[in-house]
Amino acid sequence: MVKHDVKDLGLAKKGKLRIEWAAQEMPVLKSITERFSKEKPLKGIKVVACLHVTTETASLMETLKAGGADVALCASNPLSTQDDAAASLVKNSGISVFAIKGEDTKTYYRHIKDALSLGPQITMDDGADVVSTLHKEEKDLLRNVIGGTEETTTGVIRLKAMAADGALQYPIIAVNDAFTKHLFDNRYGTGQSTMDGIIRATNRLIAGSVFVVCGYGWCGRGVAMRAKGMGARVIVTEIDPLKALEATMDGFEMMPIKEAAKIGDIFVTATGDINVISKDCFPVMKDGAIVCNTGHFNVEIDIESLQKMSKAKRMIRDFVEEFTLKSGKRIYLLGEGRLINLAAAEGHPSAVMDMSFANQALCAEFMVKNAKKLEKTVYSVPEKIDKEIARLKLKAMGIKIDTLTPEQKKYLQSWEMGT
Ligand code: ADE
């Protein structure tokens, strides 16, 4: 048996079936897997992946293995692991996994180090915790690393800060910045899975509720759109004037969080920043207000202050913690303030992860071929890869599109012709 630390290998059978179900919606990744099996572009390459351990991630791990890679996987969040998928990867696919849903912070970082003991040549991150651990605590291992990829907005921000500081020691491709990633995964994936997480956790009616979305990036846009579609009165909060204008013209109410705090029934943070729902918000909230986060880290809600200003707390149902303030008012925190879509639901649907993980697989291949030519900085996904994934996805969906005629091509390349 490969090295592992998972909850229960007895869950492998259930995991295998769920992985098979998810894979049915991942045709792009499937076609890449078929090519990788023949061409072995990752032959002998050691890949350490720190991703949400889900049925979709399981398919990506199989793709990398089919390409010839030696893979170790750890979780990119303590609460997002699907224990059955983790068990199946170990038992049925022979892939090292170190991840248990609900692990504490110490175990979370131990698992990252367990995965890193493989001695990676490529890292695959979702939130940059592997890159950060390598640079801070496992510097000896940096020697072998040729490059890496990063899945999410928060990770890309961290890595760009590292590059700007001159701290980053190898090139990274920002998978998040591909159009076939953020336009679909961040918007439609987060939109649907966040609503799914809130509903599974609370079973509350969305229609008629006052629903506050903090942040109007691609994730916030997706959540606001879906909440509106379910009949909520949606309020958006922003710090960026352009995004605030966009949200306003998309038909959402816009106001500062301190105002929204007084009227919201359900609050979702999707900003990537710290203390967005701050200690000043809780005392003015309505009794029974629900707060949750769908951003990468559990820093967006000031949970520490909420604890301090509460006289009692209890779990009222799975993923729902009731805080009673000294005034007697009750505030409900979902999923410990961690990404609610992965904590209380199953993360993004497979059909969007298909494109995100196709980017991961093709960027790993690109890195093996091109790492020597790259600098120690953060790169965008090559346009060729992005377009190819869109083409493959359309083909799998049976959607045909037009092509430019020679006359149209010529027109676009010329400047002489006006009215
Ligand atoms: N991030 C969001 N949803 C995910 C999923 N289903 N699998 C892996 N990473 C994710």
C-alpha cells in the first residue's frame, strides 16, 4: 500500500463509485488522460498536489498518473476533504493521499509535509500553502522543483506578492487566470456550490430573504446571480468603484457592509481579504442572521471577536454554530467560516472542474517542456491552452460555432476600410 493518512480505507468502494459519477461530467479531462496514457508527458515527474480532495480532484490525479507522474496529494483546506474519494485514491489508484476531513491545523500542515516528502519537481497548489511551506520550512526541497501551478485567486495574489518581493524560487502558472477557469469555475461553480452549501447546512428558504454578498469578483458575481435567481433580495458590498458600478448596473443594491449588516438575513463573504465582516457588524445584525464564507481562507469573518462578544455557543445542527451575544441576539456561523461550498456541500460541480483541471494537467505538461526557459515569477496560462480547452469543452457539449471567412480575417487585419 502507498504511503497515506486518510480517515478510513473502508470508504474506498463508495469513493470509487462517486469518482466514476463525477468523471462522467469531465470529458475534457478524459480526452487529456487518453492522450497522456499514450504520450507519457510527465514520465517520472514527481508532483505534489495540495488541492481540495474531492471526486473531481481524484480524476485529475488519475490524469497525472496516466501521464507517467508519481503523485502525492494533500488537502488545501482542513474541512474540504471527501474521505471516500481520499480512500479510493489510495486503495484503488495507488496514489499517496494525506487528508482527513476536519483535521486540525497541526495535522493539516503535517499532511503538507508528508506529501512534500515525495521530493516534488512540480507543485500544484490551491491557496499557495505548499509553495509557502517549501519556501519557509522545507528549503532543501526547493532544489528539485522546476515549477508549479496555482488554482485559486487567493493563491495567485500570495504568489505575486512573493514574486514582487523576489522571494519566489521557481516559476508558477496561474491556472486561476485562464478564462476557461475563472469565468466558469469561479462564477458558475462558486455560484451554484455556495448556494448548495448554505442550503444543505441550513435548509432555509432563499426566496424573499435579504442576501448580502461581500465582494463582486468572479465568485461574488456568481453567488449574487444565483441568489437573485432563487428570489432573494440581493445586496452587494464592494471596495472597488468599478465592480461596485458593475454590480449596481447588474441590478443589485449596493451599500457599505455596516449598513447591510443591519438588514441582511444571510451574509456570504467572497473577497479574499481579512475581517470583511468585522466586530462592528455583529451587534447591529438581526437576531438569527446567518454568516458564512466562500473565499479561500477563514479570515473574512472576524470569528475571534464573535467568540469574545458571545456569552454562549453551541452546534445547533451540522455546520451551523449558534453564537449568543451578551444582548441575547443569536448569530449563526456556517462551516467554521471555511469555504461553505466545500465544507457543507461537495464543491463545484464536475462540469466546471473539468475545465479547471484540464488547465492544471496541460499546464503541468507545459511546465515540464518549458520550465528551463521560464523566470522565477507568476505566468498566465498560455492562450493556446485556454482556447484548446474551450474548443474541447464545446465539442464535448455538441456545440458547433462559426469560423471567420478569409474576407472577415482580412478585414480584421486591415485599417484602411471605414464607413
Ligand atoms: N474547488 C471548488 N470545488 C472543487 C471541487 N469540486 N474539487 C476540487 N476543488 C474544488
